[in-house]
Amino acid sequence: MELLQLHYFRVAAKYEHMTKAAEELKIAQPSLSKTISRLEEHVGVPLFDRQGRNIRLSSFGKVFLERVERAFRELEEGKREVRDMAGLNRGSVSLAASISNVIPELLAAFLELYPSVHIRQVLEPRAGIKRMIEDGQIDLCLTTAPLEGEDFEWRPLITMDLFVCVPDNHRLAGRDSVSLIELKDESFIGLRTGYFFRDMTDNLCMKAGFTPNTMIEVDESEASLLLLRRGLGITFLSELGWSKRAHLVPNKLRIEDPDCTVTIGLAWSKRHYLSFAAQRFQQFVIEFYAQLEK
């Protein structure tokens, strides 16, 4: 069994069409078919069900593909680790976040110290983040709850109060605090269902005795603040998030009943190798939030 055969198998499985796969691989279609056939002979079972040039992964092929993908991920991580040891890595970090209020300040401070490191940041719901970390697509993740599973680490970074913010002309504007149950008839602006922060605030409302009426859902917390300024609803915001955006939303109310707080933590996979750049960023994030608590 050769790596080239496995690579061809992955591409064929991606398209489930011999001609399209051959075009991507820039080889003749008969050569691809022969290579796949030799691989099947070696494995001892058909990996595809064939219908002319159209192919479908067989039940054997689906199981085998999972193992092949895992092997290629291991090889890629091995390459990254060796490059780090040899000083060849130029430095890159992939970061996922379920909330993004302080991401600009965090990244700016890190890049001031390490300007050559390449950062890729994505905003994803809980399921997407978990899958990307499991697959090694993401190094680290800032979340408001631990990831489920024994393969994940989660380090709490900071715990802060949760506020509700209202427009200038709102009936609650000018108040210092509010009981959560007083908001049961309000229209909310929030992140889409599935984001850590949204799930947390929904659960808090349900514990208080009501299901929040979220009329507008967004993918980015900054968008919720702009919509709030238009008077289109109210929104939840952490103390840290509010402090960075106080000029946009001056009307914040502390939630007095129940006592509402939110904890931001850093998550990563114990199974995947973190490059030197990712390790530096990991430590920097921990120190960055420690300074915010002072």
C-alpha cells in the first residue's frame, strides 16, 4: 500500500466520479482506475460501488476513508512538529471564537510581539468548533463553556458579570439593574442558536421561567450592537464586552436576579500537536486575560 494510492483514493472519494477526480489529480482516468483497483486488491474488499464512471463509496470504503483521513492528519502534524524542531516553521495559529468582543485587542497585542506569525480566526457555533478542533483544523478556541469529551482541555480565563443592554428610548433605560423575569416580553437580538454564548443566555432565561423571544439572529456580536442602536431589540453582553463598546451602548443593566456571570475559557485538543507559534499564543492568551482581571 502506497501513500500515492491513498491520496488518489481520498480524491476519488471526494468526487465519487472517476473523471472529475482524475482531472483534479491531473492524471489519465484509466491510470486512476488502475491505481484504485490495485488498492482494493491490497485491502481485499471493494472500496467503491461502480456505475460506469459514477462511483459511490461502499460501506467498506466509508470505514477505510476515516482511517486514511486520520493517517494523513497524523502525517501533517508530524511534518509541522519536525519543521518546528528544525526551525523551519514561519509561525501560524488558527483560533476559533464563540464571542469576539476582545479579539481585535488580543490579536493586536500578540502581533505587536510576534509580527511574523500568521493568524487565522474563525467564528463558529459549538458543533463546528468541536469538529474543527477534533480534525486539527483549529489550534485553540475561546469559549464560554468547556467542550464535551475527554480529548479536550479547557482552561477558565476570566469570570465577569452579564449585562443586558437596551436602546436609548427603551422603558428600562436609566435603570441600574433588572431581574431577568422582567425581560420575558422583550424582543431580543442575539447570536444564532448553537453558539456558546447564545446557548448560555437561553438557558439562563429558561431557568428564570421564560423562553427568550429572539426576533433577530446574527453571526457576529458587533452586528447585534448596531441593531440595538436602531432600537430593534435588547441584547446580552458580558462586562468585558461592554467595557470595550461603552460608547455604542451606554444603557447597560446588571442582572440582579438570578445572579448572572459568564466565564471565558481557552480550549484545545490533547490529541493534536501545537506548533511553537500556537504554544506562544496559548500562553499569551492566558497572560492577557490575567491582566484584564487586575
